[in-house]
Amino acid sequence: MPINTGDTAWMLASTAFVLFMMPGLALFYGGLVGTKNVLATMVQSFAAIGVVSILWVIVGFTIAFGSSHGAVVGSFDNIMLHDIGGAPVSFAPTIPALVFMAFQMMFAVITPALIAGAFCERMRFRGYVVFIALWSLIVYCPFAHAVWGGGILGAGGLHAIDFAGGSVVHELAGAAALATAFFLRRSRPLDKPHSVPLVLLGAGILWFGWFGFNAGSALSAGPVAAYALVNTQLGAAAGMLTWMGVEWWRKGKPSGVGIGAGAVAGLAAITPASGYVPPWAALIIGIAAGALCYFACHLKDVFHYDDSLDVVGVHMVGGFVGVVLTGLFASLAVNAAGEAGGLVQLGRQLLLAASGIVYPFVLTWIILWVTDKVVGLKVSPEEEAAGLDLSEHGERAYDFPAVVLADGPSVSAEPSAAAS
């Protein structure tokens, strides 16, 4: 099949959309922390772009998509992008293999960056770099192969479906976040979000980039991409409004943070279903995610795990909800290359959803333990209290000038801890 220039143009744009989600994630997470950890939190998102991109080109892509039907990992035929060029590959027959590789690279980049929301303000930067490198190769790439690369959970075995990463991205990141939250206990209370406007700006950028994330996963500019784009909008809107309504009912006021979190929960849940379900089902999935993720975020107070920015409640639970409900609502009329929804497919999706939690949780714990022994992970209580901006990077996000009072000493104009 010849290269289709329209499909190629759409995939080039979608690749850029997904990369743009990284500064969106940095703003979203950066706004949710206190002023003394803004830079450290945002730097983690940007560092992931460099670390994972290089690893993906060297060996990550071939682990995930090397030809190896039904196996645990892909073959190593495409190390350093050997034989990956302008010709198409079987996964994407109308676009150059390099474009497919680049698009999938962005998924590999954002997934470990999502985990950081669970341990912000607590992990040493050197430990973070080693952790995401190991995690990407040991957890993400093999699981991506199992679901998308013809492996044992997808077309090569179970025949579970995940259009754009409800299990591969959101469940994996959320379950890894749960492991890190238990592994790295907090020594002080979490500061309140220092900038809700940054949170909402970040959520808006994520929402925008998600159109490339989901509709781009059609790998062509056609009807399936149209369904995925519309379903993405509906899932996000339904998730946002449902979260807002539940919070309004329970607390008397809808918060800006809650509105942003609700949109992301809806986006996470519609991701695996976006190219398989009709629009009315996207509304149901978004509503389910908005309600369930809201209550799931409060489970950390019950089970006492330190998930700083609710990665578990939003991404793990949102991804789980979406993966399972895909089994009920998937329609061959929407995507003939998918599976028909029903009890059989629901069972397959439940197995996929369970695998997306157990597998990353166990391996993440092992990687954390090894990384801690080799380079150290947790900052000291004193460094945690002072903030990681200075202790890890020697910079401050906000250089507030001193204010000279008329009849008193100079004081900093930086907001107090109580205000942040």
C-alpha cells in the first residue's frame, strides 16, 4: 500500500500535539504544588522528554513493536531504528515507519512523567532519572508490546482492545504511582496548590493535546479518527461536569482544581474506548469516570498512601473504568478492526485491566528498591521541608523582591506556606 500524504500529515501533527501535552502536564503538576517545589516538579516532565526519547530510539521501539507475534517482548531487529525509515510498517501501512515510531515515542515519553505526580516533593532528581529510564524499558515497552505490538494481551493472544492507552498509559502510570506512594513516605504535610490558574491552563493544554493522543491513534485521517476526536471531547466534558457536580453537592462549592481534575479523569477513561465506541457511550464513560475518580481520590485518606497529586485516583481508576467499559460498548460499526462489545469482550477487558495494575505495581516496586540502593531516591526531611527547587536544582521558581515596611524590617513578598 502506498504512502498516503493526508494520513502522514495528520500523524505528523498528532505527534506534535502529544508532545505539547508535556508542557501542559508540567503546568498542571506545577500549579498543584507549593512555591518551593514548582521548578523541581516541572523539570521532571521536561527531563522525561530527553531521557525516554533517546532510550526509545536505541532499544525501546524494538522492544515494543519489533516483530514477535504473541511473545512477551518484541524482537530486537530494529535496534537504533534499523530498517525503520520512509517505508511503511504493518502497524501503520499508509504512513512512513519513522512517523509511526515518532508518534509512539510521545506515548512512551508522557507515561513515566505522569507517575511523578505521586511522589513530587520527595524524590531526588538523580533517582528520578534512573527510575524513569529503567521503568520505561522494563515496564512500559513490554506492556506496550503485549497490547499493541501483537503480544499476548492484544491481537496475538487475548484479543483485548485498548485504542490509545487506557491500560498502556494510564493504568500503568497510576499503578506505578501507587507503588511509589507507598515506597516513598512523606515526612511533612503536602503544601496546598500554589496556582490554580496554572492547573487549569495545564488541563486545557492536556485536553488540546489529547485530540492527537486519541484521534491520532487511528493512524489515518478517516472515520475512526473522527469518532475518536468527538468521543474525546464528550468524555472529557462529561467527566468534568460530573466531578464538578459531585463536588458541588458534597462540599457546597465547585473548585477550579476539581474541574481540571474531572476533565483529565474523563480524558483518561475515554482513551481506550475513543476509537471503538459510539458518541453516546463516550458520555456514559465520562460520567462514570467523573464520579468514580472523584471518590477514588479520597481513598488515600482511608488506606494512607501518599499520592500527592491523585495520579492513582485519576489515571489508574480512570484508565481501569475506560478499559472495562470498552468491553461493553465497543462497536464494529465504529471500527471494523476492533472487537464487538459483549460479555466475552468484557471478560477480556477485565483481564487486561487487572494486568494493567498488577504487572506495573510489582515491577515498579522492584525498580524503586534497586534504584534506591544504587543512587538513592528519597530526599532528607530537611531537604523536603526546604523544597526541592533549591536543594536539587539551585533555583527558585519565583524570585520575589523584598518589601521594605515603613516602620519595620524588610520582609519577603513570597506567599506564606499557609497561603500556598
